[in-house]
Amino acid sequence: MPTNGRTAAAPAEFVGDDPLEQIADRVLWLSTAIIHHANNVRPNPSGMKVGGHQASCASMVSIMTSLYFEHLRAGDRVSVKPHASPVLHAVNYLLGSLDEKYLTTLREYGGLQSYPSRTKDPDPVDYSTGSVGIGATAPIWGAVARRYVDAALESTGAGRQYSLVGDAELDEGAVWEAILDPTVHDLGEVVWIVDMNRQSLDRVVPHIAAGRLATMFAAAGWQVVDVKFGALLASLFERPGGEHLRQRIVDMPNPEYQRLLRCNAEELRHRLPGSGPGAAAIELLIGQLDDTTLIRATANLGGHDLTALREAFASIDDTRPTVIIAYTIKGWRLPTQGHPQNHSALLTVDQFDQWAGTLGCDPLDPWGRFEPGSPAGQLCDAAADRLTRSNASTVDPPQVPVEIGRAPQAVTTTQAALGRTLLDLTREAPEVARRVVTVSPDVSSSTNLAGWLNKVGVWSPSERRNWFDDDPETIMHWRERPTGQHMELGIAETNLVGLIGELGATWSKWGQPLLPIGVLYDPFVERALEPWSFGIYAGGQSILVGTPSGVTLAAEGGAHQSIKTPSIGLEQPGCVAYEPAFATEVEWILLHCMSQLGRPNGRSAYLRLSTRPVHQALADLPSDPAARERRRRQVVAGAYTLRPKARPAVTIVAMGATVTDALQAEARLADLGVTAEVVCVTSAGQLFEAVQSRNGLGSASSWILDQVFPADRAAPMVTVLDGHPHTLAFLATVNRVPSRSLGVTSFGQVGDLEAVQRLHGIDTDTIVRAALDASA
């Protein structure tokens, strides 16, 4: 570990002989100084808030010091609570894995990110966090991904998956979806450390009920380790009257305890005994303490006691998940300690300078490391050596074929084509199929994955007997084993996207690329949208399939008729969205999207599929190999001309399930003497990127616009899709033509497909009327 750099005086008042305590002091100082510099030293010409969370950092200092400098091993990975990112950077700096020049760049362009980021921070970050609750569960899915790689591909070595969780994060329902998943019970490498500081952004939480939380974890099969009191308080509990003091602290409301942290010694002697039957005994006990000891004892919680934390880490049972509930103080040892509104509070310049003097630090020269050869410096060096990871050999993703060439059934659905393509892969490209992992909630059969599931089996941490294997009436066989390639997570879409995000990151963590495909009902993509988006931000490359979609789910009612998902796919960064109309397009698109996974600069994908039966002859696939390849390239690029015309009077642009109606409208318009060209859009997002690039606002290729929307065939346009009409409305700007945009803008009704399409105005009659209006 590099030990060069200036050496600052150790904090005078708090430093003892324990080098780990000295490191904790320095981590507290550095994390606070990083935020202070960003807000009060670095020039800020815009005057906009920079921000940071000094109090939230302070409550995590002892936990992270103990973890990183004593217990962590190279194979372990840690998800750090979002607001403690400066603590992580301070730790990495002392370990020699962050250059000093970055300490002044928190929340600066190109500098340290607001929250830990695997893809954007300059120092080692195991899990991106930032969206509360998502980072907490990521190590669970990381553990599953690692186990899968171990069983199916090669050993990744041993290691725990730690999650440093703010207690307020436990309000997020997705956390409990993950904890309660039956698979998690078997993941003994998962360790959560809850920073129990009993404060949220706005207040002291009055009824956080840590005991109830512990019971909930225990009921889910987790080991629960309480780290409630430090050594000083524990020693007082052993004295006469100590049992009353302990009970008094345990019983008092959170806000009352927090208020005690703001008291001087005289106030504590008045307030701490309370008015219960043990008040006199408590008063006698604390009367024996000097003022400094009394103040220290009141704040002596286990989450700041390195001995208590050491014992807690040593007690971890690796046969089941563990949660360590560490009681801490928000703003520990800062002037803002325990204040109910300290969440975003920053030390003033005067407070910071005074606090620096108390610690024996220099606010004008804040970035010193420990002297080389000093006990604390040697401990940092030893930790850095212990945590050094060997570079994993990287396996290149397998070459994905551009097509398989299956002749589709005469009438089929795009949803059915998904399952058939996956099965075809096992025969035609087994090395590719070997790396495919599918994930679904409890809808494997209704999303046409049954055949694939029967072929590859279901993943489980251990092999489980299938009691229906010999039942001749059982069509879908649920064979569970560690090498199974399908994972099911119950009705928990947030878990699904969290898992595919971690499966999609194995190439960058352990050098083994996987091709994860998550399948869920399209209406529920919105339920999973935020964690899915965050997973993409964090570098997880995956394919999300929403099926069935749109008003083709008419019989399920208006709540199940997805409206906004096409535009979600268009707008999602780091992702390309497709909505194919025909089975062959599903094959081409799925294979192309798989070829983009598991590599630097890879890209995630979203496929929106339908259960509407479609006559595949309508695709009019070219028989000439060159012409077929041209069609395939256009499908992947976003659109192709399905019914070209030399001089069209109107262009009908349709996507997905509405292509059938568009073709029917084209035939009826021909009977009326109106020449209509039909364009099939497969990816609105690809076309939008091409338009932006043509306008000088991007770098995507724009050749597809020249082939599908040439200026010499420009005509008034009608766009139609089974989703919100604005998704395709921008296409009229390609040649600046008049347009009509058809789509779904309201909740629907139960009914047959024809009736519901008519309700929303995406039926053949409406397309014909719109075309006549546009071309008039």
C-alpha cells in the first residue's frame, strides 16, 4: 500500500494506544472534511447546494473501520449505505486505493459521486447504492449470482456479501420482499449490518421498534446479533443500581434518548434518572461518575465500540444469513450529535475549525495519512495487503448467432416465439444457451417458458426432489438443482430486476459473463422500473421481457392493459427497447440483444411481446438470402418497410400487435383508391436516436432513416401502436409531414380484443379514417 502523503497529527482528545481507534478517528475526520471542503472551501459560482451527510457518515465510522481494517477479506464484497459514501472514500484513501486529489472533488463533475458508484467513482466500489433500499438487497442477489457462476461455470472463490443498511431503509417494502424469499434462507454468506441510529431525514423516529425488526429477521431464518451497548455502559450495568440504569435506557423513547445526547453533565444528572422506581438508584450510581465519564457513558452505544463490534463479527454463523443490529448515534462526536434535524446539517466554518482543534487536526491541511511504520500505519498496510484482489481472468462472451432460421408456425404470437428461440439455442448454439439464465415471478408457464424450463431445470442452492416427476399429467417439470438455468422469485418484481442486474454484472466482478433474461407481465414493468433502471446505472446488463402487453390483455381488465411501457423503453438510458410484430423478428432481436451483454460498453434491452395471434405470412419475409439479411439488419436497427409504394399518398407506421390492423387498413385504402405504404417499427428508441444524430444531437447511425423514411417517398403519416401515441409521434419530424398519432391514452375495459381496440381507437376503422384525414 502506498504510504506517501502528508502526515497530520492524530486527534489528541480521543486517541489512545489502540491503532484501530486511531484509524476510526482519522476516518471520522476525513469523511467530515471531504464534505466540508465540497461545501465551504471549494468555489461554488452557481450558488447551488452541494450537500453531503456528515451526521450519517459519523454513525457508520466505527462499523466500517472495524469491518475494513480487521474483518474483511479480499473475496468479500460490501454494499455501503448511500449517505456514507464519504466514509468509504476515506477508508479507501487510508488503504491507498484512492488518490488524494479526489478528496476535494465530492459531488464535483468527474470527481467522487454523491453515492457509491461502481461505474463512476475513481476508487473501488463493490455495489452502487443511492436509491434507498436497492443497495441493501443487492448483496443478496450478488450472492445468488456468485453461487450460480460457481455451480455452472467455474469457482469464484469464497467471500461474504455485506450490506451496510441505514435503519430507515428498512421502511422500504422491497427489502422485506427480499428477506422473505425462501431462497435467501440458504445464503449463509449474506451479512447485513443495520446502522440503528433511530433517525430519518426529518426527525427522530419515535417507534422504530428494533426488537420487532429483530423478531422479523429471526422469523425469516436469519441469525440476529444485537450490538446495543459499549464496554463503558456495560461496566456500569454491573454496579449497584446498574440494572435500573439499563432498564431506564432500554425503556425510554428514542426522542428522549436523543435529547440526552444534547445535554451537559448537569442536565444529565437531572434528566437521566427519570421518575420511575429505580430513579434513586440511578441517581446514586451516576453521582459516582465525573462529568466527562457521565457524558461518555450516555453515548456509549455498541455500534461505536470496536470491542463489541469485533465480538459481533466473530459470532457470524455462515450457515444462514446474519443481521447485526448495531446501535449508533447520528452525528457521533460531531457538534450536531443527536440533533433531530442533523441529517443534512453541515458544520459551519467556525464549528469545523473548533472541532479540528478538539481533534488535534489542521483544517488547512486535512488530508494526512499515518506515519509509515506507526502502529496505525502498519494496520492500514496490513489491511490493504489483505484486501488486494487478484485480477480475475476474463472470459469473452460466446459468439451469438445472428439467426437460427426456424420457420415459424403459420399463426403464432411473439410471446410464444420467445420460448421457442430459447429452446432452439440449446440445440443450435449450446455454448450460448449455457450462459442464459431466465428469471421470472410466478408466471413461467403463462409467459411461455415451460419448454425452456423443462429443458434446463430450475436453479436452487441445493438439489430438491421433484415429487411430480412421475405424474403423467404434469406438463411442466419443476426440477430444482444448483445448475438449473431458470430462477423464480414469487410475485416480487423488484427482486426480479435486482437479480438480473447482479447476474448481468458477473462479467465485471468475476470475469464470467452471463446472459440474464427477466420475464414478467408487461403491466408490472412499472412496478419494477426504478430498481431496474438503477441496476442498469450500476452496470448490470440484462434483457427484460414484458409479456403479455397492451390491450391484448383485454380480458384482464383496464388495470392490466399497459399504456406507458413503450415510451419507458424509449426513454430508459443504457437500454434499447424493441416491440417486434412477427416471430422471426423475435428471434433476430433476442439474439442481437444477447450479443450486447457481458462486455464493456454492453447494453441492456427491453422486449415488449404480445399474445395476439398473428398470421406469419403477413411478414412477407424475403426468400433471397441477401434480401433477408437486409430485412434482419433493418429490424435490429428499428424499422423496415413492409408494404413499399413508389408514390404513397399516406404512410402508416405501426408497431407490434397493431401491424395486423395496419395491413388491413392498407388493403381497404387501396380499395378506396388511396395508396398507403406500411412501415413496421421494431424499436422506437433506435429511430429516435437516429433522428437525434441526424440533427447533430447524438452519435448513433442514421442510415435506417434513409432506407425507411426516404425524402422522395415522404407522405402524410399515421402512427399506431398498442401504447401511448407520443411514442411514435416524433417520426413525423423526419420529413416534416402532417401526421395523426393513434394509441392508448386511458384505462381500458374488459372485453374482446376488437371491442377494446375500437374503444382506444387503434382498430382498422380508426386507422383508415385517420389515413383519409391525413392524406386529404
